[in-house]
Amino acid sequence: MKGFLNLFKQSYKEMTGKGAVRCLAVTGMLCALSMAIEGFTIPLPFAKLNFAFLALAATGMLFGPVVAFLAGGICDVLGFFIHPDGGFIPVYVFIAMLQGLIYGIVLYQKGFFSNDMQNPTRGRRLTEFGLRMVIARMLDVVIINLLLNTYFNMHYGFIPAQAFGEAIAARAVKNLLELALDIPLMFVILPTIMAVYGKASKGRTSGEKAV
């Protein structure tokens, strides 16, 4: 439990401590990226693919649950104004914040940096990180997409009224298809962002010491 609570403490320090400017700048760029991706949806016969979640996942991976929780809300509010679709419903903002929370809890401080190449535990860490990416996306799909979004979409009349179980079953195929495409993309994008961020952070630290 202490280790779990420490995730939130460390994440809070990311946006209030010495590296706060970097945290806010990178988070801002990732939110902007999310807005850009949100505008590009790939329509398929049985699904509609959108990879905006990757920016939120990256935020959680780099800066933890507190930052990702707040970023989820900011991205959702900005997304409504940039890509308005229907009325503004606050509960969906909270759901987006929970989505960020999931990625922050599962992925924060579990990755690797570019200077880990000689670390004897690197292989194990890579395997663990890969498993955590799968778990994070599955939790997002099950908790956010299938359960919460299905319930509130029915509640607000965005999908036909029917039994909750039937609605989930109808959406399950779509979400499983999306999951099969999302996970390989996560395996490419998130480690790349982690490695680039680690290299940039190391270079910045070296520059500060040299001054």
C-alpha cells in the first residue's frame, strides 16, 4: 500500500518539484497531440479506430497518475471545444480523468530509458513493461469503454436503450477489434517516447552540471 500511495506522491512532485516546467511542457505537447489525433478517425466496417489514447498513456507513463488524471480532464474539455459533438456532459470529463489514472497507475516508473542498455535487468524490465502496457489497455477498454461508457451512453440516449448486458455484448466485438490493433501500436510508440524522453532528460541533466 505504501508503494502504491508513493506513486501519487511522486507524480505530484513531477508537476510541483524541480522538473515541473519540463513536466508541464511535455504534458502540454502530449495534450496537443491528443487533440490532433482526435480529429483523425479510421472508420472500419465494425469499428471506429482512434488512437488519441496513446498521448494520455504516454502522459501516465512519464509523469504518473496525478498528472495523467488532470491531463485526461483537460484533454477532454479541450477536445469538446475543438471537436464539438453534442452537448457538454461533465461525467465524460471525469471518465477521461479515470482513463488517465489507469495509465498512470499501471505504467508510471515501470519503463526504461535509453541509458539502460547495459543494465542486466533490462530484459526483465522490458518484459514487465510490455505486460503492463497490455494490462493498462485492457483495463481501459473494459472499465472505461465497455462498462462506464456503455452505461452512460445508454443513460443519455446515445445508444439504443436495451439490457446492459446486451449493450456490452454488442460493443465487445468492436472493442476487441480495437484492442488487437491498439496493443501493437503501444509496443512501438510508448517505448519510443520513453527512450526519447530519457535521452533528452539525461542530456539536460548533463548540460546543467556542466554550467
